[in-house]
Amino acid sequence: MSDTQGSIHDQWSSRFAFILAAIGSAVGLGNIWKFPYIAGENGGGAFVLFYLVCIALIGMPIMMAEILIGRRGRRSPINTMRALVVEEKAHPAWRWLGWLGVVTGLLILSYYSVIAGWALAYVFRAAAGLFTGAAAETVSAQFDALLQSPEAMLAWHTLFMMMTVAVVARGVRSGLERAVTLLMPALFVLLVILVFYALYEGDFARGAAFLFHPDLNKVFQHCELTESGVKACRFSGEPLLIALGHAFFTLSLGMGAIMVYGSYMPSNASIARATLAIVVADTVAALLAGLAIFPIVFANGLEPASGPGLVFQTLPIAFGAMPAGRLFGTLFFVLLVFAAWTSAISLIEPAVAWLVENRGLARIPATLGAGVLAWMLGVGSVLSFNLWSGESFQVFGKTWFELMDYLTANILLPVGGLLIALFAGWVMSRTTSCDELGMGDGPWYRIWRFLVRYVSPSLVVIVFFNAIGLI
Ligand code: PHE
């Protein structure tokens, strides 16, 4: 039984509510916006295969570890780590793990909100019928027009951040819980409709082959479109790191989001079963998005490696051509905004929980403070697509947006996840983790412990060193 004393949080109303909230956090822009475009930039099949291996061997065990740590501590990540350090007589430096999560969450939220702003803009574009009958070039030009307007992007970014702050500040999460039950399945249905469209109207065979036919040469080949529109590829271990980083990003792992949600989870619920449900939902969403997008890419002569605009340059073509496309298009972007919203809430939550618990702030000022900080950092990402896109504004050849994305997804989340695995596998006593996971001391528990102690940490370390060229 876990120690619930000292907790100032409510618990989720049921086991199911925890799973819903965690799915809300996991399924978001990562699945529908990011997965397709990074799969496209990294050659498809082999990258997808490696991503799936990372989900199974690293994502699942570490998600169980993160939920378990959160439920044991029952506080914000920072205080959870503090409490567990005492309970397990661990080195005080482990407390920094909680801090790492707060910082990573705010950095991710800063650019996440900018991209969610694009989705907001697209709700109105779809509703206005802008895509009806539009050809690929028109759709691309429409997207470029958005990027070229810092004012518009800033306004949408601001609106999305306000939506996030409003929910977190007022704690109307119970309403969201109910909405997730309705809207998440709706998003899945729309994705399936889009896959059917792609099946009949797109180049489905090529799209599916691109995603699922692994060509191992390609996974070590990282391609980008240069400014002049030429595809430049080079060999490096970087795609593996991008796939690994995305496994953390898409499952919301390594920064305390799942830890916070775990801290509200009832003690009698099964962590393993919850994890399985979350991982399956998340992976299916990403694969459906890929299957909807790539057939359209190939049927229209578009470039799979065209970068962060991929979703916004492909799906509108489908909405423009299908019956009732205006309705479906509007609905799709509404649901995408909603999916991003439930993820953004979990990105800001570790920071807010800490401000409330440790700084004695009330929820509203705490959320406002965190939101303003993330908003300001996000302005750099808004400008990365226009005024600051030039080389003179780049660091290590990356714009501010690219830097934030790379730093958080490919470095901070894997490091956070690695530390979580080491803490749950090596620092926590066997009795604690066995008791908290509640699946007995049988083969399943042993497999988990083996993965979290040896397999996940060494894979993360190997991929890291490989990417920076050390092995
Ligand atoms: N998992 C979310 C997505 O795929 C993003 C996220 C990352 C949310 C980390 C919380 C923490 O869109």
C-alpha cells in the first residue's frame, strides 16, 4: 500500500479516469503532426520499425516506472522525488530529476503551443471552405502564407496558451475527463475515415510501403530539404536518436507528466494494464495518421521530407476533394486542437503543482506564471518560421524552434527517462516496486525489472553515443 499522507491532491474518480487522462496527454500533436513528418524526413519504414521497438522495449517499461514512482510519492514530481529519496535513503542529487521535468515541460509547451496555434487557424480555414477543390499547390501556398505572418501565428499561439492556462488554473479537469471519453474516440473515427479516403483516392500502396517496408540503409540516412528545395541526405546515427526521442515524446515520458497523473491514480488499479491501454491507443493513432497522410503525399507528387508543415499541406487536399469535406475538415482540426489541449495541460502541470506545493501560490497565479513563461519562450518559435529563419539567427544550424524541439525531445526527455528507469530499477527497493506494481513476484514482474534495469538504460545510452559518433 502506498503512503498517501502529505498528499494535497485529489485522486482520479476511477481507474478509468486515470487511463483517459493519460491517453489525453499521450495522444496529441506528437502523433498526428510530428510522427508523420519525422518518419518522412528519416526515410520511412526502418525508422518506423525502430520507433516501434523503442516503444516496446523502452517506452512501456519506463512508463510503468514513471507511474509507479508518481503513485508512490503522491505529490508533484519535485516533492515526489524528495519524499522517495528519503524513503529509499537515496542520494539527495536524485531530487534534481523533478526539476528537470518542470523545465522540460515548459520548454516543450513553448513550441507545442505554436504548432497547436496552426491547428487552431486551420479550424477556421476549414470551416470557411478554403480547401474546397484546392489543389496541392494552393494548399501549400496557404500554409506558407500562415508561416509568413508572425502576427497571425503569435495571435493563435496566444489563444492556445490562454486556453491551456484557463483549464489548468480553474481545475475544470472533471469536464475534460468527460470530454476525453467522447472526443478521443471521435478523433480515431475521423482518422479511420481519412485512411479510407487515402485507400481509395491516394497512392495507398506506395504510402503503406513507405511506412512499413524497412530499408535498413535508410535509417542511418538523415534527409532534409535545403532552402533551394533539394533533398540533402547524410549518414549518421541521428535518425535512431530521433526515433528514440519520439518514443518518449509521444508517450509523454521522461518529464513528470505521467508521474503527476500517476500520483492521482487509485492504489488498487493495475499499472501494467493502464500502460498497455495508453501505449496501444497512442501507437494506433500515430500509425493511422501516417496511413492517412503518405498515400496523399505520393498521389500528389509531394515530398515526404517536407518538414513540420507536412500534415497541414496534405490533409487539406483530402478535405477539399471528399464529400462533406468542409464538415470533416473542420471537425478534424477541432479534434486535433482538443488532443493538443489535453497534452498541453499535462506539460504545464508539473510546474504548477510545484509552485502550489512549494511556493504556496494559489492555483491561478501559479498557472499564469508558468503560462506566461512558456508563452514568452514560444515567441522565439513563432519567429523561427519567418523573421528569424535566416542563418544569422541559427545556433548549430538550427532555428530556435528546431533547437527547442531537438533539446527537449532528443536530449532532455531521454535523459529524464533514463534517470527514471535507473531510479525505479536500481534505487527503489525490490519490495517497494513489486508491492506498488501489484502484479506479484512472477514472470511479468521479473521481465519488467530486467527491462528497466538493463535493457532500456543501455539502449538509451547506446543510441546517444551512436548519434554523437562515439560508437
Ligand atoms: N505526448 C504528447 C504528444 O504526443 C506531447 C507531450 C510530451 C505531452 C511530453 C506531455 C509530455 O503530443
